Amino acid sequence: AQQGRVREKAYGKQKIYFADQEQLPAASDAELRGLDGEIAALSAKVQVLQQSCRQMEAELKDLNSSMTTPEMAREIEELRKGCMSYMEKLERIKSATNHVTPEEKEKVCSEQKLYCREWRRRKRMATELLDAILEGYPKSKKQFFEEVGIETDEDHNVTLPA
């Protein structure tokens, strides 16, 4: 600062030192335009390099997330084993002799429908009967069921099939 190469400014207790720009040569307009052009060219180059870098990072991420050749071979082998076990299971099912005929299936389905209808009918009759008894009963429905020993479908989490 004493030699004049650096300037000093005091702000309260603080001092700031900076280069004395008056000693630097002044740049002409042509030089400034040339530097501006160089800055623009370098900025464009930086943009292109950043874009290229982003593309390469995305490609690297894709490659890192994909399977390697040994992993792929293991996966193929596991799939083949699974396929073979399913093929064996299919052959066992096809070769089984105890197939259910459509007539037997229809008979079982019709019996199930009959029993479900009967279940609904009897449940409705029992509910109507219990409701009629409960109209004149002084205690709650739950207490009545406990005294008589009635167990409902809901107590056993049973529902009628659709």
C-alpha cells in the first residue's frame, strides 16, 4: 500500500486492500469485444461439455442398474428350473386319473346352492323368531344369547357364500 501497488480503504475498524487498477493498462473496445467473444465461445463449450457429461452420467446410471452377464445367466437358469417344475406339475395334473367330470361338478355346485338356500332360509327364520322373543325380553340381545347358549355365524366369523 505504501509503494502504491495496492490501495487501502478503511471502514471503521476494518481495512480493505485491493489492486490499484489505475496502474493497469486500459483495454481498447476491440480487445473488450474480442474478450466478450472468447467468453461467449467458452460458455458455449462449457454448455456442450455439461450436456455431454449429463448424457454420460445417465448412461452410466442405466448400465449400473442393469444386470451383469453372470447375474443374467443365473436368472436364466433359475427361470429354466422354475419352468421345468411347472412343466412337471402340469404333466402330473394331465396324467392324473381322478378327474372330476362336468356332471359331477354340476351336481356338487347344485347341492351347494341348495344347502346355501336352506342355510339362508333357516337363518332368517331363526332371526325372526329371536327378534319376536326379544321384543318382550327385559335384558339385551347379547345377554339373552348367553343365557340360552346361542352361537351366531358372526361369533365364528362365518359368512354365507355368494
